[in-house]
Amino acid sequence: MFAVHLLSFYFSKLQEDQIKKVDRFLYAMRLSDDQLVDISARFRAGMEKGLSSESNATAAVKMLPTHVLSTPDGSEKGEFLALDLGGSKFKVLQVKVSENGKRRVEMESETYPIPEELLNGRGTEMFDHVAESLKDFLQKKHINQKRKALGFTFSFPCGQSKIDEGVLLSWSKNYKARGVLGTNVVEILFTTYYHSFHFFLGTNVDVLALVNDTVGTMMTCGYDDQRCEVGVIIGTGTNACYMEELRHIDLVEGDEGRMCINTEWGAFGDDGALDDFITHFDREIDAASTNPGKQLFEKMVSGMYMGELVRLILLKMAKKGLLFDGRVSNALRTKGKFQTKHITLIEQYKDGLKNTREILTELGLSPSADDCLAVQHVSTIVSFRSANLCAAALAAILTRIRENRKLKSLRITVGVDGTVYRTHPQYPKRLHKVVRRLVPECHVRFVLSESGSSKGAAMVTAVAQRLAAQRREINDTLALLSLSPENLQQVRDKMRVELERGLRKDSHRTASVKMLPSFVYRTPDGTERGKYLALDLGGTNFRVLVVKIRSGIRKSVRMYNKIYAIPLEIMQGTGEELFDHIVQCISDFLDYMGMKNTRLPLGFTFSFPCRQTGIDKGSLVSWTKGFKATDCEGNDVVEMLREAIKRRNEFDLDIVAVVNDTVGTMMTCAYEDPKCEIGLIAGTGSNVCYMEEMRNIEMVEGDEGQMCVNTEWGGFGENDCIEDIRTRFDREVDEGSLNNGKQRFEKMTSGMYLGEIVRQILIDLTRRGLLFRGHITEPLKTRGIFETKFLSQIESDRLALLQVRSILQQLGLDSTCDDSIIVKEVCGTVSHRAAQLCGAGMAAIVDKIRENRGLNQMNITVGVDGTLYKLHPHFSRILKDTVKALAPQCDVEFVLSEDGSGKGAALITAVARGET
């Protein structure tokens, strides 16, 4: 028994010594985690270089844009053809994709060999063979529809400027067909097929997509798992692709969304980045290859070279007397005799050593048990290094995706294909384990591509077709809100007509633009001074202010204010409740300021349409902006305020002026700029006032001087004059509002309604399956949930799509990257139209003022307030551009009102009191 144990120990010791001998010989091939982290960082640097337009030309990792902008979302459908060219065989497929919950893919295929002479012959001959194979397939399957969409998997590096074209950059995998490099392979294929066969077959083939096999793999797996955004091939060749943020891809215009990047990682190290990891065995492999100095990473990793690498190692070990008692067979000296498939057999769990002996015997060797063990260990080191290197590069890609999306942890799926990954018994497990160790922040699922990259080519084609169809539908929908120059001129001219009608006695009552006199006869001249109380009511918040005005050389305005909320139940309760609430807020403010016993002159900014018969008399015409308090319309709001003050019986106020917020804004800006004679509010509501000649205001006596007119242009269109530009979305918003049929222009231009227009469009697109996978959520059904502030945030140029998705998620809308792009586009269309409409209206007003004054050219300033103008990233620019285009004889400057309309109310009060 002791002898048996001793013998067992002796053999175990021999095996251990043999393994150590191999480890010492191949020390440089065994990579630590620190080394893998270093390699991963180098690959990250290579990716950055390839993505930059400045360094791409010299980058080893080419990072080729594929123009694949989306992975499958499950709604793809149709019948497609697919071609797969990239190995010794060529495949033609018909792929049928079903939707409606079935999500089924049916495939029929034929494989055609590619004769060796075609690989090295003329490119035209090779593509003739491809076209002939396609013709044969169409005939066999009796495919004779007039048009067929085709996806072409072409597993070689191509430069693409569109998804349906690709210029061959270099051959690989023993392909060397002449006359193809630098040409568009899609055009060659199409031309060959079209001229040779389509008349005969009666079938037109449209090549909609050219894809790399790696991209095809990602798309194949992406159809079943929508988290799949990385594709990896580890087979005869090796490569990876992934979905990169467009803003990082310098070689492609645009920064919205993502695009699949074909890394072409096989060339990693061609620039010397891996020199300290490349062994002398690798250099021998490279020197004997058909492309020395190229594809160095691929030569360390892929199935095309792995077997040859093992053969070289065994040959050198034998020559050094470390294997086979120093004997070498002719077969071991012959390139290509030891193949990667042998490594797969050698590393099998149960039969590995038996297979090793058989393989070595076939090579004319007489291996001992120790030799077999050593050869098995050599194979393990070579294949394990391959898995380690792929894991390091993949870890770099996963880290980049996670950091791009600013995530602490990333859940993602990697689609994988290739003979090494498929057939090697240990390779997948090793790769997965190392990746997870290198990037613990990434929860990675690996999915084997069951159908290969051919199905992926069809999926890319299906996605391209879906996106094209969706794009047409989305464009058609958004075109409804697009305004041509002619449309804008008509809006300007119709606004001018309504301005004139509002000023005339005979048409004032029926005019949609009411042109209400404000009894403000002049703008400030700098002599105003004193202390005033001001109230500012115009939205869900109410402001009370004390304004101290100093005149003279050092003129200044100092303000103290407090903001109070107006609860919804007060906004829509009784008038008495509303004004009692206002007076309660005033009382609180006077207590806060210690001014309860001071009787101050008061200016009341009341931002609703009022018909005034004096500076301190104003009857409410109609509520806007969500207010609906009863017993107010038709009543004098100044009297209602006085009555509420009497009811409280705590203080007294001298109410001097009631003004619209637009008038207050004009006065605020005019205090600093005497050329300011127009006020614009572009916020929750939309309105304009301006200084009109008294002779034109028929509702007021007197022909001398000027008076500020509050246009109340929000009502423009109530007489159906702009029905030709109102859309079904505008009508839906109108019908759901508190004042159906009223304020139509305001409902197309103001912050209170733009978000709701967007929501209506989103519902329409979702209902048609163009957004949110066709799923209308409860939040999306909720009126008012999409606030206008979200438009400003979503349209910000600095905002990445990831943040757009975050905003949508806050609203309970689970969006994809593609959804976010569409939502951003919808927001942009709605706000662009609003700004243009305001610009067209403003053009009508400035041109009227110019003509009033008999000027050929006029300089004038517009004072502006409102959150839409202040906060939206593009609204102000579009507004100004529109005014410039439609009123070229007016040089209009827009000045932002920094202090709001409350200061304006105090200035109007000061002007009205005539204090000096």
C-alpha cells in the first residue's frame, strides 16, 4: 500500500514538474489581473483615438461608424433577404419576422461554397458568384415579389457614410480579391445583380443595410434581449461592436442618440500599444502571415492563429529537449498541421488527454504521458490568454458604456458568436469569469447567437425599414405644425387686420384681438420718485412689493417683496374668496414690513384682460391661465379689491392704477431704455402691449399723443381666422381647457399649453406604435403632467439623452434612447412654432408703429418677461429671427425685464401720480 502511495506521489510530482516547466517556458503568456487592467486602459485609449476625427487616421482601433442607430424593439415585421459573406462559404437566407406579440423569426437558407480561386481572383468574378448564388436561391424558393429588402453581412472592415453603403478598407481571413479595395461593395453587388438577373427573375432587390458580422450578432441577440448592446465575435477572426453615444463620434454629424460602432479590435496593438505583451512566438506568427504588422491582437486571440501558435511552441519546446525526448516530426514542422480545432479537443474535460495522444500520434510523434500533459497545458495557456485579452478589451467597452450613461452600475447583455466561443469547452466560462472580475460594476449577461450574424443582417434591415417607416410617419405628423414663410406672412397680415379691427368702434366688440386702452399715456422719463406698494397677480403665485424709486443722476429702484401661493380651490372658487385671499396676503406682508399704518399709493398688476375706462378702473373681460373664480367677469377688479380691504378692516390703501403685466413689463424696461415702447409676455400666458397713437384709438376720446394699448393678442383666432394652421392637437388641447374656443393664439404660443400640445402628440405617436413601444401609460393619459418647463429642459443643448430619459422616467414614461430623440424632436417642433407665431405677431405690431410714424426705417425696443422667453434655450432666438424676416424695415432690440411687472406697476403709479 505504501509503495502504491509512493508511486502515486512520484507521478503527481512528475506532472507538477511538467506543468511548471511549461509555465516557465510560457511565462510571458500568463497575464495577471493588474496586467489585464493595464491592457484594458490601453484599449480605452485606443477607442478614444479612433472616435476622434483628429486622430482616427493614425488610430489602430478604427472605431468605424455603422450607421445602425437602433437595436430591435420587437415591433419589426416583414420578409427580408440576407447574404452572409466572410468565410469559406457564402450563405443566402430568407427571414420572416412576425410581430403582434408573436415575435417569431422563421428562416430558410442555402449555403454556397466559395472556390479558392475566387478568394484571390478578380473581385468582379467573386461578386458574379455571389449574385449567381442569390439568383439560384430566389429560384429555388420561388421568390418573385417585385421588391425585396436585403441585408448584407460583409465581415470585413468597411468605411460607411450610410447604412446602405460600405467602402472596403482591407481584406482579412485569406481574402485577396483584386479591384475591390476602396470601392463600395454594395454598389458592386447591386450592379452585378441588377444587370445580370433582375429582369430575368422579375424581383428587385433593395440593399437596405450593410453590416459587419459582429453587428449582425448584436442585432440577432438584441431581437430576443433588448439589453443587448454589445456584439463580440471570437472565431476564425475576432471583433467587437457596441452602441456608442453619437455625441462622441466625431466622424458622424449629429449628437442625438446612439450608433453602433464596429471597433475592429483585431488591429489593437498595430501601433505598438501591446509591444510589451507580444511574445516572440506572436512575432513569428506575424512575420509568416499574409499581412505582417497588421491585426496583431487578432493574431494573439483568434481561431485562425491559435492552433499555429501552439504548433510553434511545441516545435520550440521539442527542439530544446523539453518535449518528445527532443524529437521533431515533419508534420510538426509544417505550417497549418496543428489547428485550433485540435486545441478544442485537447482541452475537453474527460477525453482531453486521450485526444491529445491521438492528435500527437497523427503528427508522427510518440508522446509520453508527461508530453500529453504538457501539450494540454500549453493549449490551456494559449486559449486562456486569448480569453483574458478578449475580456480586457470587452471590459474597456463595458466601462465606457457605463460611464457614458453616468451609471454606478450597468445591466447589459453581450451577444457572442464564433467557432472558438461556440466549440471550446472552457472558453466561455473563462471569458465570463474574467470580465466579471475586471468590471464588477457591470452585471453582464452573455448570450450565444443561435442563428449567427445572418439573422442579424435581416434584423438590421428590418430595423432600418421600421425606422424609415416610423420616420416618415413622424415627419408627416410634425409637418402639421411646420409653418412655411408664406404661413407666417399670412399670420402677420391677419394679426394686423385684427389689430385694426380692435381699435375701431364699429368692430371692437367682434374683434378677436381686443386692443384694450390702458390709460397709460407715457413711459417713465427718469423723474419718478417715491415709495409705492405694488401687487402682481397673474398666475399661481401672487407677489406683494414695496418699491422705492429715487430720481436724479443717481436714479434707482429698490424693491422688497414676498411671494404667496394661490391655491387651486381659490383660483376656481368665488371672486370674494379670491380677493379676500389677496388682502390676507397684503396684510401679512405689511406686518412683515412693519407698514400696517402707512397709507401708500398702490399699483395693481392684474394680468388678465380688462376693459378700462380709467387708469384705476378695470372690468375683467375674461379669465385666462386656469383662473375661473365666479362673479368676477364684467366687474371692476379695483372695486372688488377695495371691498375686500374694507371687509378685513385692518388697513387702507390708495389704489392709483390697475395695469396689465405686459404694460408693467414695458414700463420696467422703458425706465432703463427710452426706446422701449412695446411689452411682451412670453410665459404662462402670451400677450403684447405697445404705445399707439391716440388718433387711432376710437374707443377713447382725444387725438393728441399716445396711449399704451393692451392688445390681448391671446384671443387672436377666436373668429376662425387662423383655422388653417391649427392642428387636431391644438383642437384637443382647446376642447380640454377651461375656456373652450377662447384664447386660441395663446393656446398655441404660451407656456400654459405647450406641454399639453406635446402630450397630445406623444399620445398620438404612441397609439400608432411609434413611441414607448405602443404602451400608453396612466401618466401619459394625465392632463397637465407634461409641463412646459420640461420642454425647456429637454431641448437644452447641454442635456444628454440620458438626462432626457431621466425626465421622462420621472413622468412615469419608460423610454428607449430612440424614444428620447423623438420626444426631444416633438418638443422642438412645438416650441419652434410657438416662437415663430409670436414673431409673426410682433412683426405686425412693429410694422404698424413704423407706419403710424411715417418712417422708412425704425429702431425700437421690446421689453420682455416670462419664463418661456427666459428659460427656453431657443425660443428667444427663433422669435427674433422671425421678426427680422417679417419686418425687415424695423431694427428691433429685445430687452429682458429683470425685475418683472411688479416694478412696472409702481412706475405706472408714479407716472400717474405725477410726482417729481
